Amino acid sequence: MDAKDALLCHDLKSERPDVSHGLPGYLRLVPILFYASVVGALVLGAWFYLGIRQATAGKEKWLAEDARQNQANQKLTSEMDAITKQNLRARDIVAWMEGAHAIQPLTVAITRSMDPSVTISELTITRNAEIPAQLYLGLKLNGAGPEQLERTLKSIKELSYRAYSAQQNKVKDSLDYRATLIWQNPNKQ
């Protein structure tokens, strides 16, 4: 296009008078404010994005800490359960030891309480596994009377045993005595 055609194009356009006058000066701030708000939105978007990333990282950190604390709590709980089981077992052993006194002093006391004319044909002492303080006594005497049995029970009582649920049978010259002996700690009130 040459200069002549450009002029010609201008000649086809009719001159118009200005219909309105220009915008006031303060409206020149509108595009500036628009671009400033776009930049501000970008800055705030970046700031919020970084905040979300930090919050997500913090959340993951606290979830990991929570999982670690839960694991430590479970470990402590299992240790406490083991200690409780061991404590219960120790209490059972203490109960057994309190009830499981030696049987030899009992047998010695029974044999020493016998008259020379009386013979022991059967002596059974059985410990109850569930209640160690109880002994089942089975005593069969030949040539014994009630006074011999009283002497024997007195010697048993001196060892802090109490006869419970006693059964006594006398057949001819034989005396059969069965009872549950319960040991009572003389030191306990």
C-alpha cells in the first residue's frame, strides 16, 4: 500500500465531531487498580498455597507423632499387662508359700502323739492344688480309742492346723479318721 491509497482510505472516512468528552483523570486509576489486584491475587494465591503446603506438612508431622505416641502407648500397655500378670503370678506364689508349709512337722507331730500300743496302718496327706492352705488328712489307726484321736488332734492344732469336715469311723479295733486341715497363720490377726 502506498501513501496515496492510505490517504484515499482516510478520505472515505467521514469526520465526526466528538460525541463525548474524555474520561475524568481519576478513572485512569482503574486499569492500574486492576493490574494491582491481579498481582495481589497472585501474591495471595502463592501465599495461601505455601500456607496449605506448610499445614499439610505439619499435619503429616503430627500424624506421624501421633502414630509414634500410639505405638509407645501400646508398648507401655503391653509392659503394664506383663507386669500385672507377673504380679498376679507372684501373689499366687505367695499364697502358695503361705499355705504350703512343710508337711514333715505335721507327720512328726502325728507320730509322736501315738501311744506305743497304737500303730498307724495308713497315713495320707494330700495337698489341694487350688487352695494350698488346705490338706486332706486320712489316718487309719489300729488299737486306738477316742482319747488317742484327741491327743493327735491336739498336736495337729498346736501346729496351727484346724480340722474341718471331719469324719470318724470305728470298726472293731481300727479307727478311721478323715478331715480337711486348714492352716491358719498365727501371725495374722
